[in-house]
Amino acid sequence: MRHQLRLQVGPVAFRIGSEWARPIAELRRLYARYPEPEGVCDFTVRLEAEKPWRRFVRPSVAIRGDYVLPDAAPLPLALGLLAAEMGMNLQMALGQRRFLLLHAGAAERDGRALLLTGESGAGKSTLSALLGERGWRFMGDEFALLDLDDGRLHPFPRAVSLKNEAAELFAGVAPDRLGPVLEGTPKGRIRHLRPNASAIAGMGEAAVPALILFPRFGADLAATVRPVGAAELFMRLTQASTNYVALGRRGFDSLLRLCRDTPARAIDYASSEEAVALVEQLWEARQ
């Protein structure tokens, strides 16, 4: 690849290459202050032209790498940064075998971790990012990495994908932490947020899961909390994992331990302030 970036995020190292300079320049700016891997990278992402002439004429970016989805549609060059982020997600989802992956946000306080998981659009990314700005250590918003041996949660603090109006909640952060505004994506308007310095500095510090929440956002929802039983919890987490089946018995044992040892609640909320208040309340009462 003509343009490259090597990037360490928690315990995972990526090598991202592109036929165009723009996606790598945007990625380098967004991930400023992240360390560079010392050895061989775990995964490679390549941003290539779908056809040779599409590098110059109406440039389109095809996502390639160690693992690919053959039928994935290319993105316009203006969304090259999003293509790089999607490429990293793809490598993790299809190739990660060191950890049990959960599609979840996570934050840490006093060595204990909070997991936020649920359907797309439930608000877990926004909520985990807000907690990271309010005294918690942000551990990630896309994947939670559960250690298969000791059950601890490893940080994976990638840039947060803020969708549509969610970006307005972070208008007060330093401008250099925000990526470009990406219009016309499959999920609307997106702007990425680089995690703060404490999240980056703590990328090597794992935490013990202490609470699992299933948030659900809706403007017409009343703030409510309900318990989640062990059977429902196990079922919902298997659905939230991209590699549970591939891990076999080790994945089953790890997930069973998480469900057995960690309380879970479902929460509904109509605003970010309600959500943060509910999290704080449940965190204090988790024992």
C-alpha cells in the first residue's frame, strides 16, 4: 500500500494501508497519541480501488484485509475514514480468537468494569463515551474483550462513532479530538471522537466486570429499571458476541462465568442525563 499507518489499540495491533493519502491522514489525526505497535501486527486492513480506474474516476474504496466480506459494497473516497474503521471492525469480528468479543461499550471505575450492550441504536456508544467524560475510564464502545482465562475485561478504546445528534453532546471537547463530519453514511451523519488521555494511558489495564446494563433509548420512554435473569442474560450475550460459536467450549465457559458472577439490569431512558443518573444509581447499588 502506498500509504500506511500502524496502530495499537489495547491488546490489538493493526496495520492499515490505503491507495489514497486522505484516509490515512484522517486516521492519523484521529488517533494522534496512540502508540505504534512494537512487533508484528495482529490484523491488516487495506483500502483499495474497486477497479483500477476507480482510483481516479469517482474514487470508490473497497475494504480488504486478512478477512473480507466478498459482497460488501465499496464506499466513496469521502468516507475513507469510515471504511478504515469498518475494516478494523471486520478483522476483529471475523478473526479475533484471543478474547470473547461482545458488541458492547465499557467503562471502568476503581478497577471494576461496567458493560453496556444492546441492539444497534440503543445508545451504548453515546452513553459509554459520556461516562468517559464524567470521571469513568472509557474502555471502548464497539467491542468488549473478555479474557478467556481469567474473565477480566481488556480495554479496546477505539474512536467513538457518534451518530447524528449524539455529536452535539460533545461540543465542549477539544476540537482536535473530533474527526471530520461524514455525511451520507448508511447510519446517517457520523463524527468520530478520540477518547481522552486517561483512556489512552490506561489501554493496558484490564478490569473485573461488575455490572451489565442493557440500555434502551427513546424520547417517549420513562426512566425504568428491570432485572435481567441468568437465562435471558446468557441468551442476549450470545447474540451480542461475534465469535462465541467459533471459540467453542472456551467461549461457553467464559460467557457462563460472566453471567454467573455479574449482575445485569435493563434500563430505559429518554435523555442522556437520565441515563447517566441511572448508571450512577445502579453502580452504587450493585452490591
